Amino acid sequence: KVSGLIIKINRFIDHIPKGILEGANLMGFPIIQIPDSVSYESVMINVMQHLFNQKVTLLDHYRNVHLEMMTLALNPEQAGLSNSISKLHQLVKKPISLIVGEEHLITNESYRDFEVIKLLENNKSDFNFEYNRQLVFYPLSNFSFSTTQLVIPIETDSHKKCFLIIHELDKPVDEMDLMVIENSTLIIKLEILKENSIKQAKMNLINDVFDDLIYGKFNST
């Protein structure tokens, strides 16, 4: 794929042909004209330096977010699904919904109800998770126009369906937001597994008590 064309004037050509300029304008294809005194090497070095700095920034952001989310998950007083989506809301600055079976957790009640207009992107995977992007309308919000949301399926050991929803509203999430969401989906999955394990342990305990009562296994002493 080509994202643009750099042309140096007065080396092999003395001007850019009109047909190329018209075609580029028609296709929205950028053409950059540089003087003969500027080397291609200097342009490439500056561009690569910018890309490298951007990647370093993303890696630092990923590390900081991962540390924040893991600290939250490992703190018994702060762990839990509600706190997890609240932290995600704080980091991406967008309303968050988490649907686990019939349970619907949300950081802003104005976006609980929505009408799906159409699916825009299906099973897209930019990071280590898949998501759908859909166009929706919120009848109870202040938005008088349709907007988008990300819907991320979360696999669990339960038969209940689980979805994390990012209400994008005024603008789509960016690359840094997707890094935060990737970390959050892992933490949310762990929280759901933990809650399911606790529920299962309680059920096993109750079954054991009933079993002891039915078969007279209690010691009267």
C-alpha cells in the first residue's frame, strides 16, 4: 500500500505533470514536492524517528495502563466488575456498559437503552481481541443524532453471554484507547471467572449441607 508520493524537482523532472496532480486530487492522494537540496535520506530519518517515538509512547502507555489495571484487580477492596468498568471509563473518557447474562452494568444511565441502526464493522481485530462497531441511536440521551459503539464479546466459562460496550459518542476510540480496552477485557474476564468460582463454591457448600441433612451425616455431639 502507498500512502503518498514524494517528488524532487530539478533532478529528473523540472515539474510535476498536470495529469498526476489532477489524479491525485481526485483520489485524495498526497503528493509532496521537495527541493533538490533536500535528500531523501533526511526525509526518511525524520519520518522514522517520528514513528519510533510514537511506538515508544504507545509502549509506555501500555505498561502504565497494565500496571493500573493489575493493581486494581489484585486489591480486594477495589476489585470487582463495577470498579473495573469505572476505571475503564476513567481512562478512555467514554461511557462503558458491561452485559453479563441479564445483568447490565453501566457508567451512565443515559446510554443504557439504544437502537441499533446497522453494523459497520464485524469481527475486526486490531489488538488481541475482536470487536464489532455498530451505528446506534440513544433515545434517552442528549444526542439527537446517531453515533457509534464498540461491542466486544468476552468469553467466560459460564453459559451466560458477556459483552463489553464502549459508547464512542462524539469520536471513535484511538490506538491508545484500544490498548486500555485490551487490558480491561483481560481484567473483566478474570473478575467474571472469579465471581463464577465463588458462586460455584457456595452452591457446592449448600449441596453438601443438604446432603448431610438428608443422609444424617451430622454428628449430634
